[in-house]
Amino acid sequence: MRTVVLVSYHFPPYGGKAVQRASKLAKYLPVFGWRPVVLTLPLRERHVPIDESLLDELPDCVEIHRPEYRDWRRAIPHDVRRLLPAPKPDKYRAWARGGWRSLATLIRDSGADAMISTSPTHSAQILALRAREATGVPWVADFRDPWTGDPSLDGRSAAKEMFELETRVAASADAVVGVCPKILRDFADRVAPGRLHLIENGYDEQDFDDVDWDAPPAERAALVIGYNGTLSARHNPEPLLESMQRLLDGGAIDPGEIRVVFTTTSVGNERLTRYPELVESGMLVVRDYVPHSRSLADLARLDVSLLLLTGGEGHYPAKLFEYLRIGNPILPITFAGDDLGLLLVELEAGPPVDPQDVDGIGAALLELRDRKRSGGLPHLAPDLARVDRFSRKRIAERYAELLDAIAG
């Protein structure tokens, strides 16, 4: 079995969406002849969910290394720290500065045949770049989100410097992988087409072991819509909640007809506090983060899966593929015509509803309610032939083929 060093800023037992890519690659790459040796942050992060189940599912051959590093900014009082220039590319810059020697040593000591760095955080790419320069190890730079192609970077004083950093990474890596076409377009003028690869996120079949595929919906009367994961400016629930409030205020629905259940982190919960009437009426239910497999089992008992992408261009949320595997109807609140909208149409996963069209969201809710009443809402009916290409095992197989190619 060949060895690949996998660089990821978070890794189990940390949970949440940020660890899924690295965790599932570590789980399934050994099936295809690659033993992962992981370099990640020490276990001292705050406000990050813990999910021990993700650690339990890793094969015994996976090694995890968490070398310490010093970050002098942490010793500065917060009021003073926020006056200093922001570290580039992000707050984990000290990890990249202090950890590359540990990474280079790990590459040599493990006899690594290749390296993967996955981001964000994009400091993982800087860390890998410096280790690559020191060791020459074949390298895949994996991007789960855009870096300088992120619209939030526009206008920042550091944008030029960030672009130069990103270009160094892209020029040095043997392969650049993006999880959606938008990321590859960001590199099109800087990387030869043969070194650009689309390898999407996906779903892990084992994560659905707790799903009762024969169970009816948990609620036979109300239409129940579920969302699991992060809420942010990019995944903003407010257009949906505003549409629900309008329907309620206008008398178009009664409180017992529609319910939306959010399972999210404490940070995400803050975005749901602006609609107390929806909470008091039972139309809005907020639950704390739970282990990943349990959250999927809970979601499968509901009627509709909610997909939110209200900011960013064409990103493929990882939960989309889990929703497809569950097989319930999807309510996608996102932009038609971009990469995600086109993929939704290709997969017949539900027409996108523009986040800015609050009345259109309301109309979609009423249509789903009426379909539930008439018995025309399918439940737990996945099209496995269509979605199998997005299984995490298939994703790892495609990654192993890429590693075989760059490692010779």
C-alpha cells in the first residue's frame, strides 16, 4: 500500500461539514491502495462541534498527527488584535508558518508517495506549498471553496497578495482539484487544463445505516421541511422565514400546516432568533448539532430537504448529495442558471427558487403543502443509479486514480 499525507485544518473528532472531505478520503482511500497519514490542527479549537463517530469509522491504518505550533497573536488581547493587519490568507497563517517543518518531516519519515492539501482554510495550501518546496513530493491541492474567487474578497487591500499566493500554489501543485466548476474556472488562466480536475463532494452510504427506509414520514398532517448544517451569509434562512411569516400574516396558512426544522450549531441558531412568532407557533423548530449519521436519520423522517445557497456562485453544497441519497423532495433556495442550478435541473432535484423572490418561495411552500395533502409527495425514493457517482467511495476511487497518475 502506498502512502499519502493528507493536510486538513480540521479532522475528527472535530465534526461539521468542514471535516467531511478529509475524513471520507481517509476512510476510503485504503480500499484503493493508499494509506493516509493525516496532519491537522491540535485539539484546542473553540466553537467547533465534536463528533466521535467520525473518528470511530476510520480504518486502523490511518495515522493522525497534531503537531503543536505557536501563534503569537493569541497572546494579544482581542481589542488590540483586531487593530492589527489580518493574517494572510486567514487566521491560521501561524499554523502554515510554524507547521511546515513538521509536515516536511512527516513526509520524509512516512515515505510518502504523494500529498493532498484540502481547503479552506487556505493556510493548509500555504503549509503544503512550503513542504512541497522542501521535499518535492507529488502534490494535489484540493479546493472545497473558492479562494480569491470568493466574492467576499473583492475590494480587500490584500486581494493582490492573496492572488499571488494562490497562483504560487496552483503553479506548484501537480494537480488542482475543485469540488465545483466555478473553482476550476478561477484557475483556468493559470493552470493547464490537464492539471485541473473536478471531483465533487458526495455522500457516504454508511452514514445512512440508521435510516429506517420503510418508515412513513414522522408527521402525517403538517408539511415538515428539514435542514442540517451551517447557517451563514452564504446559507441564509431568512428569505424562507420571511416568506413563512408573510403566509402566516396573510392567512394563507395555519400554524399547523407547515413546519421547518433546523439542526445547526449555536452560531447558526443566532440567525433564527428574529422570528419569535414562528417559533412560538411551532412553525420554526431549532435543534442543536447532533452526530452526522443521526442528523441524516432524523432528516429522512421528514417530508422535504431544504437546500440553501443564498450567496456565492454555483457552489455545490455537500449536503445536496446526501439529500439526493435520502430521496425526499428538495426545496432549493438558490439561483437558477449557475452551476448549482444547472446540476439541480440535470439531476431532476427540484427547480431552484431565487432567494430574492420571497413570494416565489411562499408559492413553492404552498405547492409542497398541497402535494402533501393530496398524497403526491414521494418519501424516501432515491434514484440510486443517478446518484451513485457521488458516493464517497466512488469519490475516493477517482482520487486514487489521480494519485496513481501524479505519483507514477
